[in-house]
Amino acid sequence: MESAPSFSLALRWLATDTGISDKELAIMAGVSPAAVTRFLTQPNSTIAGWTTLLHAMHCRLEIRVVSRTFSIPLPKISSKKRQVQRSLWVKRHLAANRAQVIRQNPSLTAVEAMELAKRYTDASESRIDDDLAAANDRLGQAHLTQHVGGLRAAVRAIAERSQVNAEDLSLLSGLSLSSVQTIVTGKAEGWLEIPHRLFSALAARIVVLPSAGGDVALTITSPGAWRPEPPRPGVSSLSSETIIERVRKNESLADIGRAAGISRQRVHAIVKKHELFAGK
């Protein structure tokens, strides 16, 4: 087993080993070259949230291809972010309890309603640590072997097996409740589809390993719908620098035009603009 410093670097290693360029990988996966570049070079909050959830769920992440296995490190969980989510949990429950108190006791003053809502909220918060400890235990005991169709489905399967809800996962991971809900219950894969398609194009499988054993393996997915844009009339598929270089090699303007998908006259105009006809 090999260790890759990041999810994206594992893809880079695999592509380099097979001699596939970023552009070729984009075409094979049906993913735009810009999306490939972003995945390989820039942090993405959705993917970071997904991998952080795996950590909070006591899982490991691997990439498996032929006889090679890459172990992918998961982000550390910030205690500060967990505390922020704890504060937001209190605010949400206080607001919900206050609304319920007012509905059930419309004769109470605003101060009385808030005091009663706070007592209910304090009682709930006094139980939250025990609830989270129990959720942690269930996650640590999760054993699951299953094939799933996407990254969201992988975390959803483990959450369901462990009977852990989105609110618990938010408090355990430090991710916002809305982010957790989107990752766990979202229908469309969105950005999480990018690594799935890219690794699948290299015949590599993304595998999530629950703490107590088994594996949740993503099926190899088909390429996306993206395809290179065909040449447009009057727009060269070759850069001006490439055209100039081919002219310097004494290639005919007609041949260059056919290769670039433009007319001989257009090639002549590009060359003239760069003042290469001077003295010819």
C-alpha cells in the first residue's frame, strides 16, 4: 500500500504513471479540462467537507487500481469549528423551543416565553454529550460491505448503518448542518462527481473503509457528457504561436489552414500580423 498526501495527488500519480495528460484525462472522463485543473490544483470545499465527514465517521479512504492501493489522509477536525456548531445548535433549539412555547402558551409574556424556552434548551443540551458519545460508539462499531454509485451514497450508507443523523454529524465534524445535509441527503453529486469520473477513467476505484471492517466501494462510473468543442468556422484550432512556428518550418499556408480549420487567407493574415512576411 502506498500513501498519497492528498486525494488529488493520488490522481496525479496515477495519470503520470499511465502517461496520460490532463487534457486526455478530461476527454476520457467526460470532464472539462478546467474542472480537471481545479481538482488537481485548488482546494474544493465540497470535497473537503466529504473527506472531513469520513474522518468524523471513523472511516478510512483508499484508491484501488489493479495491484496498487493508495491510502488517502483525511482532514483534521477543528475543535474550534465543532464549538461553533455547538453554539449554532443551541441557537436553533432555543428558537424552536421559544416558538413552540408561544404556540402552546400565547398568554405568556416575551420574557416568560424566553425563560421557559431556555430551560427546555438547557435540558436538551445537558444530554447532548451523551448522545454524541453514543453516536460515536455506533460509528466505531459500523461494519458494512456494499457497492454504491457515488460519494454521497457512500457516507449515506454508513450514516444509515450507524443510525447517525445529520445534526450529530455536524457536531462531530464541525461542518455546518446545511453542508452535512447536502452531502448526506443531496440527490445530485455536483462537485463530488468530478473525482468519481476522473478515477473511473483510470480504472481506479474509490473505497471507503468503515471503522469496524468491510468496505464501501464506489462502482466505476461512465464518462460525463462533456466533449471537446468542435472547431468553429473562422476560428483557428491552433494557437497563433503554433501557426508561426509551422510557417518557420516552411510548411505551406494551405496545409496549416487545413490543420487549423481556417482558410489560407486567414493564415496569411495571422502571419502578416506577426510581420513574418517581411523579406519573403
